[in-house]
Amino acid sequence: MDENFIEETFQLRTDYIPLCDLLKFCSITESGGEAKHFIAEGNVMVDGEVELRKTCKIRAGQIVSGLDFEIRVIAPSS
């Protein structure tokens, strides 16, 4: 696997996180604006399908991925 590949687990604090915020929090992009542009270019998949909605609600159990990253989203702790 590529040494630049980012594999991360993100624990939700609420029921969901908007896709653009997830990319920013996991340092896939440096800002929310960059995240929105990155998504609009078709660089992000949610559960294996290209996702173009910038604020798509990402919930526990979903996998967000791209060319050099994979983020597994887990439920908030009780």
C-alpha cells in the first residue's frame, strides 16, 4: 500500500457529519471550501459510489474513500 495512503476511523459525536466537514476534520483537505471543490470534482466515494453532494450526511457504518484515503465512520460512544 502507498505510504501516502490515509486510513482512518472517525467517531461521530452526533448522528451524522456533513461530508465536507468530515474531509476537513480528517485532514484530507485543508479547509471546508477545498473539501467542497474536491467533492464536486467527483473525487469522493461513499460506500463505493461517487458522491457529489457536498453536505451529504455521513452516518455510522459508512466508508468514505478516494484515491489515497479511506475513512471508516463509527457511532458515537455512549
